Amino acid sequence: MTNQTNEGLTFLLQNNREKLIFGVLKKMTLNQSHPSYDDFVQEARLTFSAAYDHYPKSIEANEQSFMVYAYQRVYWRLLDLINRQSNQQAHLEPTGDDSVDITDSIIDLTLQTQDTIAEKLFTEQLFKTLYDLCSNVEQHYLVDCYIRHKSVTEIAASHHVSRQTAYNWRNNVGKKALLVIAQMNQE
């Protein structure tokens, strides 16, 4: 393991940043009952470390931006791994009388995966467009809520504002999200 990789992992483990990893897993509906859960956690940590190594700007000066970047890298890496697993399962040859049931299951899984991918792509595009439209405080709210999965109370406390202010941010972001969704549906 290189020194940079160690720095990336050390950075991940400080200040409760590992919540990002579990946020990605939660978004992908991967929980501890999944047979490859531990593998996904380790892969996510390594991907975060690689993102740390390859981030083009100063991380200390742009930590918020880096966390969004790292979230995307981890998300896409895990999505790629899941797709590979699905493809490997699809190439298994069914045998015996169970062949129809297995084939139907693979088709169902593939259709569900395609729907999930389309939904996730829409969500990512919505997030990026919405993030660009928001003010600085609304961007912080959006990242805290969407990526870090903080409650309104936690967001208010971390930004040293009242809960009502955090609720106002939420309402403003929600209004902008509705406009972005309406615009995306027209296209």
C-alpha cells in the first residue's frame, strides 16, 4: 500500500467521513444481509482512497467538493461491480427442470437492474443540476441531506443555525427540485 493510499484511508476514517461509504451502500439498498456486503465496503474504502489520490484540487480547501467527487466515484464503482455480478449470473447456464425458473429469475433481475440504473441516473442528473442552481448554504444542506444522510436537526447543529433556518433551506431546495424535475420531464 502506498503512502498516498494510507493518507486517503486515514482521511476517510477521520471526522466520521466513513458515513459517506455507508450512505452509498444504503442508497444502493445493499445491507449487511447481502452476501458480498463486506466486499463492497472494502471496495468502497479503496475507491475513496483512490479518489483522494486523484483529486485535482487541494482537498483541505475544497473538502465539500471532494466529498461529492468521492461519493460519485464510490457510487459508480459499486454500481459497476453489481452490474458485473449480474452479467456473470446471466451467463450461468441453467440445467434440468429448473431451467425455466432460473431463466425467468435472471430476466426479472436484469429488468429490475435496468430500472434501478435508469432511476439512479435520473437521480444523479437531478442532484447535479439542482446542486448548480442552489446557493452556497443550500448546497451545504443538499450535500448534508443527500450524501451524508443527516437529519434537519443535525444539519442545523452542524451549521450553527436554528432548525427553522434549516427547514427554510430544505423548502428552498425542494422548490428548486420541483422546477428541475418539471424541466427534465419536458425534455
